[in-house]
Amino acid sequence: MQPADHSTSSLDAHWHELVAGTSIAIGEAAVLLIGPPGAGKSDLALRLIDGGAKLIADDLTELHRQGDGLAASYPAAAPADLRGCMEVRGLGIMPVPAVATAQPLRLIVELTAPIERMPEPATRHYGGIAVPCLHLAAFEASAPAKLRLAVAAAAGHIMTPL
């Protein structure tokens, strides 16, 4: 099944969209984690935050145009007192290290299983802009390391896969 194309016919500078997903910042690169309920978005985000990443938004992320690309931010209409907090199963709503401003979206990670060993490059489109998309199994122990490698490759810090 092909993912929905969220592209628009015009590249409107005022375009924005709310996306069901958790976003984190690794350095200055935003990563949007998407998948069905229970797929492990918050679990993977928490493991990445424990390793130095910062929360952008939990469960609902606002995407908007930023120059020639997209940025991810905490939704403008969301309650201000939940900024910098995430729902942690078994603990409740907890404060975590977070960024205060929008970050450039560099990667979308769709949490699915099983994962292909050698997948073809994939993208998802929002606002008429293609963003690299990676499929991961959130609960694999190596998921945070794979995601960090993918962010470094997307940023051009390491060679992309052959």
C-alpha cells in the first residue's frame, strides 16, 4: 500500500499541516516519527532523548515551509504547558529535554515491521516537498543507532548507502 501523498499543487509559503507523529531534534535536524498507535513512536523518541536528542513535539507535530524545505515544530494551537513534555507509559506526562524553536525536517521515520534488509530509497511528500523516509522497527535495540546513522547520511556527514 502506498502512503498518502500530502503534496500541494502550489508551494505556498504559508502552508502548514498537523501530522500525527512525534518529532525530535538530533543536533539541528528534525526527525518525524510516524506509525500506528502502539508502534513505538514515544518509546523510540525517549531512547533517543536519553542519548542526547531533544523533543520537538509528542504525538502531534506541526510542519510548515521554511525556505526551500520543511520545519517541524510544537503545534501553535497546542497547550503551552505541554511543550517540552511527553507521555511516558507507566509514568504519565513527563518533562524531557526539548527545543523551543522549529527545526529543519531532514528525515521521516515510519515505524513498521518487518523491515526490508536492503530497501529502495523512499520519500514522503508534505507541502509539495519530498522528505527522505526510512522504515524502522521501533522496538529493535539497534533502532536508535540506525536512526542516527540515517540522519548523518541525510545531512551529508557520512556516505549514503550504495
